Amino acid sequence: MMPAPRAERRTLATRLAALALAAAGTAAVAQSLPAAPAAAPAPAARMVFDRHDLRAQLMPRRYTTLAAEIGAKIQSMPVAEGGAFKAGQLIVGFDCSLQRAQLDKARAELLSAEVTFKSNQRMAELNAVGLLELDLSRAALNKAQAELQASQAVVSKCEITAPFNGRIAEQKAREQQFVQPGQPLVDVIDDSQLELEFLVPSAWLSWLRVGGSLRVQIAETRKTYPARFTRLGARVDPVSQSVKVVAAIDGQHPELVAGMSGRVLVGPGAPSRSQP
């Protein structure tokens, strides 16, 4: 084999030297770079509570949605939205002229069935009518009585009265509107005593008691009000390790409205009273 020319040997040596320098530079740069910080561990999936700072919302003691039980046109809604009412007061009145006419018809049919049955009874005593006709007239009387009761039940649904003292929160229908059975008409609330609903750590169940005192600072009024625990939740959320509790604000405060929210000040050793 012929030896390689001198020029080719010089070129090969130059390339090898360049490769060696490049490798050394890469290693030096890698050593000079700071080490990547270790990934922070993911925080545990739990709710963090401050024992003196919890959020709560004012809720009415009782609330419900009144719905139509018959298909009819709304004739009157005497209490406006936001207005107050007493238990038993008319909230929604329907145009029930057809239903009342059917009630009158049922009464007339019942009267006719009673007359027929009594007549057949007297004739049966004289053996002037068979037992079959007497039994048929008795069945017709029972049917007329049932139809009268059904008509009375329908007419009784022509007025919706208030189930308790309270206020109209929202009207979902208007006068002269035809509604279907089951259609929501009015949201009503009893705001005579407002309640607070909020979550606390389940560990607090060791010292929380019904009747215990707390304070709530309402954001809308910027005042602090005294309250007392009325109910403790029956189940603990295993994920957040929290439990729902309910408290009632002491006294009457006209400026408070359902839906307001604020900070609850409560915890082991927290003051139990505060002046507005």
C-alpha cells in the first residue's frame, strides 16, 4: 500500500483537533450551567381555612317556588315583586269561570241523582221497582258525589295563597298570561330571620356546639352582627375535610337582605360578641 501524501495527513490531523476542541467546549458549557431546580411537590388537595376568617352568605329561613296546579289565565297578582305578605294572603288568582261552571254542573247532577235514588227507595219499599234499578241509582249518586268533589278540588286551585309570612323574591309570570300546570309563578322567601351558611374544618366539630356564638361582618353594610349556631352538618366532606354549618343572626336588622355575604369571625378562643 502507498503511504498517504503529506497534505492529506495534515488535513486529517486538523479535523481531529477541531473535533476534540468542540467536544471539550460542550462539556465545559454543560458544567457551567446551573442545575435545574427540582419540581415542587403538588400541594395536597384540601381547603385551607383561617380560623378567624370564613366566607358566608345570608339565606332566608324558609323559601319556595309557588307553581300553577291548573291550566288557566292569571287574573291578578296583588303583591308586587319585593312586596311583603302574610300567611294565607292571596298571591296569584286565576280566571276560573269555566271551572266554576263545571262545579255548578256537578252540583246539579248530584241533586238529580239524590232525587232519583230517594224515589227508587220509596218505590222499592212498595215493590214497584226492581233491586237492579235501585242499585243503579245508588251508583249514580255515588258517581255524582265524586264528580262534585273533583270539581271542588279544581276550583280550590284557582287561588294560590302564601304559605308563610314573607316577601316576593321574583315573579316568573305576569297578569293575563296563560300558564300550564306545574309552571313556576312566584319565588317567595321568609326573611323574618336570616341564616348564615358556610363551611368550617371538620376538626372544629370537637368544640363547635349548637347555640355557640360568632360574629359576621357583612360586606354590603360594613357592619358586624352577632349570631349563634343553629345547625351542624350531618356529613363531612372527605376531600376538603370540611362540614357545613348554619347560624342565625341575633335580633332584627332591616338593612340586611338575603343574598348578602361577608366574613365570619369564629374559632377557638375568638371573641363571642361584637357591636355593630
